[in-house]
Amino acid sequence: MKRSLVAAFFLTATVAAALAASGKEPPPAGALAGAPPQFTRFSSAELQRGFMELAFGSDLRVGARPRGIRRFDRPIVARVVTSGSIDRSAAMTRIIEEYAAKVPNLHLSRAAGEADLEVRLIDEKNFKSALRAAFGDQVTNEFVARTNPQCMTSVKSSAEGDILRSVSFIIVDKGDDVFFDCAYHEVLHAFGLSNHDQRNPWTTLNQKRMVGYLSVYDRALLTLLYDPRVRPGMTAAQARAVLPGLIKDLGLAEPVAKRR
């Protein structure tokens, strides 16, 4: 049985490499100068691989290991809290509104009071103290030593996989590139794409890339995650079983015949 699984995975990886994303385009209007181009058409295998890598696991885990998919299972209310020396609240608000418009199943709105997703805009000098308040000294020291982060997201979820609350910490005084890359990156984590994938050339959640916009690829992964047929707590095996049909129904993949 194990040998069959390994063989199946190797075949999927080989198909994905052979197809390769297509539809290369310049970055979207409004992206920063120097932002990388994006691909707009993907195979089902490429989308499945990205989803499985990014929706399962995390490089920072506190407490029990999540048993499966983590995502909000209710409409999401977001708010922006700014305490940094540079006021980027308007830019962050536009980013939240972009996510709401491009991924309608998030049911994302903004509020000034209690929120499910809180984005805290802070100066670099206050970053470590903010992390210590959220995670404690030991976790913060280990994580900072291992990753030297410029932004961070805390996601609290139930044992069943429902995200209860997310808090993102984003530095505002290290330039536009850092701010926009972190803003788009961390909100993806806050919604439930909690992992990174340094081998994936299309996602913002590759820490070797600086993107700074919502890519077609990441939007497709969020669309999958927030489809009603993907449930909190869903295991990797359950996700693999439903993803091909979802991708086809949602029209997210380029038909193989068109890619030859």
C-alpha cells in the first residue's frame, strides 16, 4: 500500500512539472514597480499540489496539532489597528476589500469593534514585543531565531478546525515592498492557508519570493478553501478526494487539451 501511494504521488508531481503554468502576464495594475509577473492558467495537478501544501501544516504551531483543514466557518469581520509611525491603514483597508471582492465566499466585511481578523500595523521596533505578548518569550525567541520574520500571524482554532480568531502583525516602517508583501502574505495565513512552500513558484506563500499583490494562483486556492464543500477539520485524504471535482466545477484549471 505504501509503495502505491508513493508511486501515485510521483506521477502527480511528474504531470504537474510537464504541464507547467501558462498565461504569463505582467503584475496587476497598481502593483509596485519591480513586482514579479504572474501566471494565470494552471493545471488541476498544480492547484491540488499547492492547496495540499499550503492548507495543511505550519512552520509555527503552538498547542495541539490541527487534525485537518482550518478555516473560518462563518462570515468574517476584519479590522485594522494602527499604532505605527507611518499610517498605512487606508492601504490595508483596500487590501481587505480586494480579498472580499475577489473571493466572495469569504463573506468578508470590516468593522471598528470586535473582529474575527485583526490586522495590527506596527513599527519594526515593537515587533518582537508584540509577538511576545501573543506567543510568550520561548516561542517568540525560537521563531525569530529560526526565520527572522518581518511579519507574523496568530491563528486560534477549535479542535474541529474552525478558526476562532486571527491576528496579523505587519511592519509599516520598512518600505513599501515589505509592507505590501507582508500584507497580502499574512492575510492568506489568517484565512487558513497556514503553511509555506519554497518550491512553489506561483504563490505569495513562498518565502523566497516578494510579490505584494493577490495573485491568480493564491486567489484560486482561497476559492477552493472557502467553497462550502471544503469543511473545517477535513483530513488530507478527504481533501484529495474532493479537490479534482471542485477545481473542475469552479473552472479554475486550464483544460489539458488547450495546453498542448
